[in-house]
Amino acid sequence: MTDLPAKPVKKPKRVLPERFVPYKGVWVFIEHEHGHVHPVSWELLGKGRELADKLGVDLAGVLIGAPDPKINALIDDAAAYGADLCYLMQDQVLHDYRNQPYTAAITTLVNTYQPEILLLGATTQGRDLAGSVATTRLTGLTADCTGLEIDLSDRSLLSSRPTFGGSLMCTIVNLATRPQMATVRPRVMPMPTRDPSRKCRVIEHPLELAEDKIVTKVTSFIPDSKADKPQLAFADYIVAGGRGMAKPENFDLLFNLAKTLGAEIGASRPAVHAGWADNERQVGQSGKTVRPKLYIAAGISGAVQHRVGMEGADVIAAINVDANAPIFQFSNYALIGNALEILPALQTAFARRLARTRARLAAESATNGKENA
Ligand code: FAD
């Protein structure tokens, strides 16, 4: 036995292996369906721009689908959100999303142009596609990342995500294969600023895959019946309730405040499990990631699994009877007290304030109208 302190372990410095040198560029899969682009694609272009600038390479959008003149508008959008170029693959077999032709399309592009990083949204389509592209290419994929950085010593992508049920954060590095792949959930990355003056190059590539080689067929397209419902992930204002709301009737207090604010309702997992709110309203690790301007959390303790879904909010106001509740460690406003009393008081205060603002705006617009007459 010795009292000498242990010697610090020297980590070997990593260098880029020779076989990875040809791999260049950061790619983002642009998910679009029936003319609508999933906003996570633009969020990823924002993050991809940062990564590409660090690496000193181009940022590319990957657009695949059936031949369609409207694709030019999507290329312009990709440029406006930061892409230097777009890889475009158009073929009738790519009309609707099917795993087999989409995997073939992406794999063909990856084999031909060799990107070092490929990012996809952690949407239903993105998760399905990322898994099969990674398996086909025999490369590594980190799913549901919450942070992406670059280690310039060997150009590695450092992909961070919660692990062990959300109790730890880990950083995963793929040292063995290229491209390095990651999926990121909607709203985890901020939306980049659009610059419509930006233009990008386009590289078109054919897909050699006949329809009779594809095993799945699309017989009809049934739009998602929930598509026209407000989407929690994209709401600017959210009023959320947790187990502290105690019973379903108390959720009415959240609905009343949400109505006054024009907000969406969110919930913690226990509140959803108790049947006080629909599944689609769950915020957190196994629910939605949200990034509103204001998140009001009532009777929510702030467990890490809830926190990872809402800490991207601009302002968090927490209502809790327990002054030591973890949520107060990362909220901007701490309202210590009974949510059943504070929620109605907030609603009255907001309603008064909004009525005053509306009256002032109406008076201003009437004055402007008279001046212009
Ligand atoms: P509690 O932790 O029980 O907190 C209730 C809070 O209400 C307490 O802080 C209490 O002081 C306060 N309170 C009580 N009465 C009042 C009152 N009258 N007024 C004001 N405050 C009051 N959780 C999620 O939310 N989302 C997820 O996606 C999610 N995914 C998970 C995934 C895994 C793998 C695991 C293991 C867990 C997950 N959880 C998730 C559960 C998570 O660990 C917590 O158990 C959960 O977030 C706690 O919910 P809560 O804050 O509503 O309840």
C-alpha cells in the first residue's frame, strides 16, 4: 500500500485514420411529404451549419422524392436555412415513403459522395430510415441526440444523449466507421434564421431501382387525422400539469389558463398515466420535446426525464408547494405555493393584462385610422 496519489491516465491523442480521409461534408436528410417539410430538417440544417463550419466543409441537404417541379422551392428553402448544396434524387418509386427505396436512395448517395456526417430527424420516418441506412452501410448510429459537437483532433462527431433511463448523459463517438450518423428529435435544436438571399448548388443523381424489385406497395394515402390538431412540439405557450394537480378535475384550471393565454396543455408522465391528459400531451424523455416561449409547470417536480423535454423553453415558470423541488433549480420564475390557488390567480392577472393591451391596441389603431382618413 502507498499513499502516493494515482498518476493521471494519459489519454492517447486520436488522429483521423487514413481510410476516413475521403469522407467529407455534413449532410442533413430533408424529410418532406406531400409538399410539407418536417421543420426538424431546418433545425438540423442550423446545427449542421455549425458542425460544417468547424470542420471546414460543405453542408448539404439530401432531397429525395418523385419528380416534381415544386422541389425547386425546397432547394431554395434548404439554401436559406444554410445548405451549400443539395443532393437531389428524383424517381417515381420515391413518391411515397417506403423503407426499401428510400434506404437504397440514401445508401447510393452515401456510397457515391461519401459524407463524414449524416443527420436525420428522430421522427417516425427518420428513425425508420436511419436504422436501415446504418445497417446497410454497417456504420454507427446514435439515436435521439440532445447535443452534437466536433472533436477536431480526428474530426469525430460527439453525440450526446440521456442514458440509463435519463439519469446520466453520455457522449458517443464512432471511431470505426463512416459516415457518423445521428438522429435528433424535433425542437431539440433551435430553428436557424432564414436568409432568403443564400443560394446553393444542386447535384442530381439517378436511382437505379425498378418498381417490381420493391416488395411493399402503397395502395392509398390516408392523411393523419391528427395532422390538423395543434402540435405541442411547436406551441409557443404551454401550461403543463403533473401529479401535484391531484385529480382530473383540477386539470380544468390548466385548461382555463391555457385558453386565456392561447396556450397548449402539457403533462408529466404520471399525469398522463392517471388519464388526466392524452398521451400526445406528455412532455419529456418518453414524450414530446418542446421549445415554447413560455412553459408554466404546475405540480411538476422537475425529474430529469421531464426536464430533458422542456428545458429548451425561453422562460420557465414553476408552481410548486415544495420550495426545494428540483424544478426550481432550472426555472426562471419560482411560484412557491398551492397550484390550485395560484393558477386561477394567474389566469385573472393575465386576462386583465391582455384586456388592457387589446384596448390600447384598438385605441391606437382607431387614432391611426382617423389620421390616415
Ligand atoms: P412528482 O415527481 O410526484 O411531483 C409532483 C410535484 O407536485 C411535487 O414536487 C410536489 O411538491 C408538487 N405538488 C404537490 N401538490 C401540489 C400543489 N397543490 N401545488 C403545487 N405543487 C404541488 N416523466 C415525464 O414527465 N415525462 C417523461 O417523458 C418521462 N419519461 C420517463 C422515462 C423513463 C425511462 C423513466 C424511468 C421515467 C420517466 N418519467 C417521465 C417519470 C419521471 O421520472 C418522474 O417520475 C415524473 O416526471 C414525475 O412527475 P411529476 O413531477 O408530475 O410527479
